[in-house]
Amino acid sequence: MGKVIFETVNLSKVIEGHTILRNVSFRFEEKSAIAIRGQNGSGKSTFIKLLAGIYEPSSGKIKRNANKIGYVPEHFPENLRFKLKEYLLMIASFHEISMKSIESELIEYIRLFEIEPFINTPLKYCSKGTKQKVGIIQALLMKPDVLLLDEPLTGLDPTSQQQLIYLLQKLKKELTIIFTTHEDVMVGTIADQVLYVESGQLLFDIEPKQTKKIIKVEFPNKKIFTELNTIDIHYEGNIALLTVNTSLSDEILLNLLNKKCSVLEVKEMR
């Protein structure tokens, strides 16, 4: 059993006379990835905000053992007058990180999420997708040991969604990730556990069943695999055996075909 990073005990939240969450008790261990699912209005976002410390419980307790908590809301604040890069540098400066380190890492994230054209654009004029990327970057720049994300794929184009998923797959080895989502692809590729919230109650949690496929492919250049969401790659000359999550297999196959690869075999991993 790992270190407990959050523990909720009979946690309840009432907002304007409405009970949003009632008697929720659960332990979150460090370096785990946990998806929180449920219908709109079930209390998922409220739960995330309670963990982040944005809301305080109406009753019950939350025990937090995290040093730094990075939080990404579903909806980025509107009408911020700051320019995109200016805002990120300002937020990062609050966390006692050297400016040289911030600049270097920020350049990487700006390139990863392809927002170079907007770095001098006031945030209030940026698209929802660009604002979502800024929200994700500001949370990562603080070097959190816990990352809380509320519907993080909202507003992102398919390429950016895949980039974020790939990034979270790498980060889950280093920190705790707790996220709400309606997207099966995030659960299938990232989550170690899935919690379900319904009518304000935590009903049950399950281990996600992640089926996998093996794709055998003949390829012209190894570089084509660098941005694919593969679990493992084994090379035999110019033949590669890719282990992938079934939920991503169709997308990966299409990507391989577009990059002039010859797909030799696809089979389910047993």
C-alpha cells in the first residue's frame, strides 16, 4: 500500500440549499491515476474542487498529504487581460522556480501544444481550446505532486487530445493524477481506478479493463513512432511489433497507413 495522498471521511457539500455530495469516504494513494465518472450534475466537479481546496466541506473531513496541487478547471477564467505567455510566466513565478528553468520548460509546452502563434495574444481573445491548453500548462509548471483535472479534453482538437494523453501517461509514473471525464479513451489509457459518482454518492470503484492489441507493421522510418500512443514497441529490422490499447488501435492504424506503413497483422493480446 502506497502513501495516502488524500483521504475523505464522510465528506458532504451543500451549495445554496442543495446537497451536491453526501458522506463520501475514500483514500487516494500517491502515484496513482484515478478517473471520476458520472452524469452531468452528479457531483464530479464539486468533488475535484473539494480535493483542490477551492471548496471547503459542509461536513466531514479531507486530509491532504500533498505538497503542491495542480488544478485544471473545466472552464478557464474569462476576460483575463494578460497575454498568454505573460500570464504563464506570472503564474509560474509564484512557485519559487528559477526563471531560466521556467522559460526552458515553457518553450517545450508551447511547442507541444502548438500555441506559438498566440503567445502575445490577450487570453480574453483566445479560443476555448487555447485557454484549456494554458490551464494545463500553468498546472504543470508548478511541478505538482498531485494533478487534478476537470474534463481536461474539453475544447481540445484531436491532435492536442492525443498529446495530452501521451503526456499524462508519462507523468503518472511520477505523480498522482485525478481527473473527471466523459471520454472512454482517457479511462482506457490512463486510469488505474475508476470511481463513479451518482446523485452525490460514491457508488463503487472498479479496476478498468484495458484490453490490448498487437500490431505488426513494416515501416520506412522509426521516427514515425515517436508520437504514437503505444505501450511497447519491439523492432525486428524494418518490422515493428506495437502493443497498444484497443481503444486507440483504429486511430493508430490509420496514422500508420497515412505514414506509408504496411500493416501485416493485428491481433488481440491475451
